[in-house]
Amino acid sequence: MSPSSSIAAEPGAVPAPDEHHEHHPSYLVDGTTVKSWLLTLDHKRIGVMYLIWVLLFFLIGGIYALIVRLELLTPGPTIIDAMTYNRAFTMHGVVMIFLFMIPAIPGAFGNFMLPLMLGAKDVAFPKLNLMSLYLLLSGAVIAIWGMINGGMDTGWTFYTPYSTHTTTTVAPILFGAFIIGFSSIATGLNFIVTTHTMRAPGITWFKMPLFVWAMYATACIQVLATPVLGLVLLLVVGENIFHFGIFDPARGGDPVLFQHLFWFYSHPAVYIMVLPAFGVMSEVVATYSRKNIFGYRAVAFSSLGIAFVGFFAWGHHMFVSGQSTFNAGVFAVLTMLVGVFTAIKVFNWVGTVYKGAVDFKTPFAYFCGFLYFTVFGGMTGVAFATASLDVPWHDTYFVVAHFHFIMVGATIMAFMAALHYWFPKMFGKTYHEGWGLVSAALIILGFNATFIPQFLLGNAGMPRRYYEYPERFQTLNVASTAGASLLAFGFIIAAVYLTYALVYGERASANPWHSRGYEWLTESPPPTHNFVGPQPTYTEEPHFYVEPEKAEVPDAV
């Protein structure tokens, strides 16, 4: 069946290109020069370039993390001095958050999949899309230049008044993050307009794939919250260079004002990282459970609910800043409300899996890891929302472990699931499923082995960001470093077999997972303009499956 027709002739039919349909040249071969890639306006090529760059930034951030863990093998100096250690954990946070976790899923998979899922031939503003990539890279270059020429030792939160007085290179790194913010705003604006104006006939708001809902909610946060971060970073740069006295109490400034402004963005930024991950997993769980998504509207509205409430929960980062008991209570309740919306998603994902004909492939293995990290990390988040628990845990390794479980763990699980799930769609190749499962197991086990000891360290009172520590904490630190090595090994395996698959992998069929997602309507990899012929018309819901016992569906070619 041609994708230019209605997608379903009968209930449960798999929409896919006709077996005898002539394959058209894919976007990968429509211009093979370096210039054709660097100046492309094709959302798919831009998504692939985003993917390449965020993987490089992930490598850089991971190297910094291993340096930190190796240093903490012993209670005293191990491989680097104290100032280098401060710079290493700062740059680990800056690179991982601003250059990997925030742009990874929206930039790579959002750019690639959003128009395909909406039946559009591109995003609303292709030139703005390309500009957003180069804004990201420009900011990264400036930040990395600052990293090489002195680095920064403030931690990724840039807290004043220290960041206004430190002799390290604060200004270029903060200015780089400021430029990266414009990239985030441009991407969010593009996704909002694309979702409103470029849906194909038949795709109403409640027939959009749940990944689109998640990206839409994320884009709203990007557009509304990121300008606040940009302004506050510029103020810190000015304070650092010109000593204005905005945040410096010695000059009449207020350092707590910085915390309010910073967390007003940075708490919603948590959901810029996690909401796209939720969207990915909604696609994965329906495909590999062979079931209609359970509670479609509840999952869709919970994404908007998280985005909305996230703007009012920043104060739980500031329970020890001197705010009133009443304010602490209000922020605690609002923070717990985010947990309610997240729990709605978790229960609906579990309901989707329940009695499904589960096909346990690599993306589903990452879904299982994601569910574990989301529930475990989410419960510790509810605990942190309780001021009586937050105060003794504040600035300990318990915070580090919580952040990595709910933020890094969930985001990386979803990123790896998306990479494997959409790998055939993006590159038209298949990877080795056995090695995929081995790698997923090592990554999930390595993540637990790295951060569960840090929960115990924090509960025992070890502060975060300390270069030296009492000898009684060494055993757990050694265990955490060993877990980080296992985690790194799992990622190395994934890098090897995916690179091999790109070069030597077998050609993928158009719909190797038998998914009923809209993005699988076209060939794999897609042609330059996504679909051949006129814009498709959609008559079937995006997550529509027959009953599991009847879900024997022929492969699509």
C-alpha cells in the first residue's frame, strides 16, 4: 500500500510501503558531498548531525566522569590535584547537561521523527532548524575553548558569589551556555509551529503519537524557561568581569536571587531532559507489547501537566537557603504533584505491558531499565520534596545518586532505546540483537553498581564535590568506580556493534518491528521528502493494535 493512501484498509492492518513498491533514493544518498550535509535543510540530515555531535559530547562528558571516579578511588590525592578535580566535575556536569542531555533526544530523534509522525515533509522552519544546530556547536566551541584555557571550578550550577570571584575562566563557558540556550529556544519554537500547522489530514490532536505530545510539552518549556537562564548567565558574566554587585553581597547584591533565577529555569530543564524520554518509551512499550497504548489521553495530558507544574517547583532546591516554612511546604506539595503525573505514565506503561505479547528486543530491555530508574529515582525525588529529609541529605552524595538515577539514568535509557528502535528507520540497517541485549544488561547493571553505593555514601554523610574524604568511605567509592568501569564497557560494546552495523549490517525492512507508529509508513531509510506522492491521509490511531493473541503480522518490506 502506498503511504499516500489511507493508512488502514481494515482494523489492525499494518501500514507499510507495498512489497512491490519501487524504492526511491533515500535522504542518505541525495547529495554525498560534505557541503551537501553541512548546508542541508532536510530535517533528517540535521537530526543525524545532531546525533553525531551529541554522541561526541557524551564521550567527552563520560571521560570527565571517569577522571572523577578514578580520583575518588583513594581518600587522598590519586591522579590529579584538587583544582583539576574541581574543574573535572564542573565540566562533566556542564557537558553532560547542556551539550548532551538537553539536546540529545529533541535534537537527534525529535528532528528526525517529528515530521514523519505528523505526515509532513519537513519542519515548519528548515533554515531555523539548521541554525539551531550551528548555535549549539558555536556555544560548544566557546565553552570547550574556556575549558581548555583554564576551565571552571564552580560546579555546573555556577552558584554566586563564588562564580563572580573565582579566577578560573567563567565568562567564556557561561557565554557558551548562553548561546546554547538560543539553540534550545529555536528548536522548541520549530516543534511548536510544526505541531500546530503541519499535521497531515486525519491527524487530530488526539491522534498524534505520544512522542509528539512529549516533544510539544518539552518545546513549551524550552521557549518559556530558557530565556530566564540566558539572562541570568549574562548577569553572572557581567558580575564576574565588571563586578556590578547584582549577586555579590559585598557590593549589596543577593546571591539567593541568583538561585531563584537559576532554578526557575533549571528545574523545568529537568523535564526538557526527561519528557522526551517519556515520549520515546511510550512508542517503545506499545510496539514491543503489541498492544494499544493504555490510557492514551492520560499519558498525553500528564506530559502537559508535568510541563506546567514544573514551573512552580523550583524552590525545593532551596530548602536550606532561608526560605520560610510556608514556602517550603508549598514547594514540597507542588514537587510531589509532579510525582503524581509521572506515576500516571508509569501505571499506563505497566498497563500496556500487562497481558501483552511482549517481544523482548533491545529497545524493550532499555524500557525495563528506564522503568526501574524512573520509579526508584522518582521515589527518592518525593523523599527530597520532604524538607525534613532534604536538609540532612543536602549537598551529599545522595543528591548525586538521585539526580543520576532519575535524570541521567532515565534519559540515557530512553536515548539508547530510541537509538536502537529507530536505527533501521534512520540508516536502513540492522544491528546484532544478541550484542544489543548484552550491552543493555551491562549498562543497566553498571549504572546500578555506580550509583547505589553513592546513595549509601550520601546517607552516611559524605558531601559531594569533595576532593578528599575519610577512609571509612573508601570501600563504597571503590565499588562506585568499579561500576563506572562496567558502565563504560557496556557503552563501548554498543559503539562497536552499532558502528559495525552501519558499515556491514544487513538491509532493514521498512518496518522490522511491525510497529503501527506513523513514522514507519514510509521506506527505511526515508526518501528526501519523507513520502512519495501527495501528503498521506491518516484514518487509524497511531498506537492501534489488535488483541495480542491475534497480533501475527507479516513483515513489511
